[in-house]
Amino acid sequence: MSTKKDKFSIKDKNYMNLAINLARVRQGLTGVNPSVGCVITKDDDIISIGQTGFNGRPHAETNAINNSLQNLSGAKMYVTLEPCNHYGKTPPCTKSIIKSGIKEVFYPINDIDNKVKGKSFKILIKKNIKVSKGLLKNETMDLYESYIINRKYKLPFVTAKIAISKNKLLYSEKVKRITNQSSDKLSHYLRYKNDAIMISSKTLNIDNPKLNCRLSGYEKFSPKRIILDKDLNINLSTYIFKTAKKNNTIIFHCSSDHSKIKILKKKGITLIKSRLNFKKRFNLKIIFKKLFSLGIRNLLVEGGEKITKNMLKNRLINQFYLFESLKTLPKTKKHVIFTSNNILNRNYKVKSMISSKLAKDKITIYKR
């Protein structure tokens, strides 16, 4: 048993927990920048809080400093990630901290960005500001799992989901809904938290989905629509085509159908030609890299059996939501069975399990 004394007080942990919660609320909505939470205290009272602004600016530290109605001389700052120390589209947060008169800064982990990593400590110490690192480090590592993937691999953090019935069907002809309304709300919450949502043209043409967020008040956070459509088979009567406009829809294809290309471009759809592999499929890793270059940091995949199985087999999913209903669906001529359970359990581990609406749906969250 370890006898090492914890250098952080319960109050320190509570303040950092609040900062983590502030960051979590804004997670997925801060563009290419990580979501950061910040709490400023003075004489053990919280005097200001801040979060990273929508689309990444202003930074949480700047917002917290500007939000304070009190003099910050002698105050403490609790921030979920090492403050930035370089000029970009905004001045460095370290400069604002030094100017504010804050005497101590707590942060759990260094920023993985090499422009920042470990440098803020030296800058702040040199200005006689005490720096305490490591507070709630494990909790913060979980918070920044997606950001670390983004920075380390130059790829989006990929979340996938699929809903299946009690008898393992994910599609049965003429059955529109598998899960209950509470589970549907979680699905829309995932859309709200992701920059883009990806499906295949087969799913598009069969289901005619809207792919938007329909949580009241959050409709404006609907994700960008990404369609995998190698032969440009998109039905022009679908909701996605009808509502397409500049910057909200991207289609990856490998087609030379110039008339269809002209129609889609006229609608404002971004078309990206991508080569197929020897199995006549897209190389999804290449597609993910392209999406990352377009600023997409969090990607939700709502795929069918084939794409889900392929992604699970090749460990291309970072987080997977399996929605299981108590309904038994009829096996029709066009039913589809979920066959990826063994692959899922072999390549992923259970992160958490929750129930929806008095346990009528079970939701298991897996992580790589």
C-alpha cells in the first residue's frame, strides 16, 4: 500500500472537477482546438469560470479572466490543459495569466501540441507564478482522449453506433424503429457532439435519413454529412440531396459520371474522388486523413453491417455504441443480422454500460 501523501486538497480537486465538467460540456464544439475548462478562485471562493469558445476561440483562460468582476491579484487558476504560450490567431494565454496577477496555476497534463508542450511551466515559473501539475490527471486523460488521437495521428476521433434487436437484427423490412425514444435522444446527442456524420449511399437510399440533430435548441449544431458513394448512386429525391448546400455535404466517390457530377456540384455538394482498394472498397484511413485535413476532429459513423464489420475488424473505430433493444424483429426477405459481436469483443473492451427508459434498451459503450 502506498504511503505517498496526496499534495492536492479536496478543495483543489473540487475546483478541477468543475473545470473538467465545463470542458466536457463544450466538448466537440470547439473546432480544431481542444475544449478547455477554467475556474479562478480567491480566498477559497470561486470568482470566475470560463470555457473554450465555440469553434475554438477565445480560449478558456482568457474567458475566465475577462469574466471576473474582481481584481485577480493573488488568485488561483484551475485549468484542464496546459495554457498555450505562443501567438496564433489569439495572443498566448500565459501572457494574460501573467498580466492578471494570478499567483498559482493548476493543470493536470501537458498539452500534446509540440508548440506548447512543457513550455508554459518555465514561462510561468520565471514570472514567480507557482505551477502545480498532475491534479486529476487520469480524469483529464479520459477527457482529452479524442484530442490526443487528433494530434498524435492526424486523424479524427471516430465514434460509431449501431442498433440491434433482441434477435440480433439491425434491419427488417418495413420496421422503422428498433430502439426507444430515450435511446434516439442519445443518438441525437452524439450527432450534436460530432463535427460530421458518415453513412454509405446504400443506407442513404434505403432509409432516406436526415442525419441532423433534432434535440430542441441544438438543431444548429447538426453535423456535416459525409456520404460514401463510389458510383454516385445517390437518389436525387432524398432529404440529403434536397437540403444540400455549400459546406454541409461531402461525397467520396470513384465515378466518371459527368452528368451526375455536374448536378451534385450545382447543388453545392463537395465531391472528392478517392481510389478503391483491391476489394473495390474505399480505403477508410485515407478518407479519415482527408476529413482531418478539412478540419473534422470528431466523426460519427452510422453504418450498416458491412462498413461496421470492416471498421471493427481493422480497429478504425475509437469508441463504439451498441444499442440493444428488447424487441424481436421479424426475419423478412431483406433482413440483416449483426454478425460482428465476436470481432467487437476481441478488438475492444467495455468502457461502460447504461440502460435507457427503465432498461428496455441496453447501451454498451466500447473503447479500443
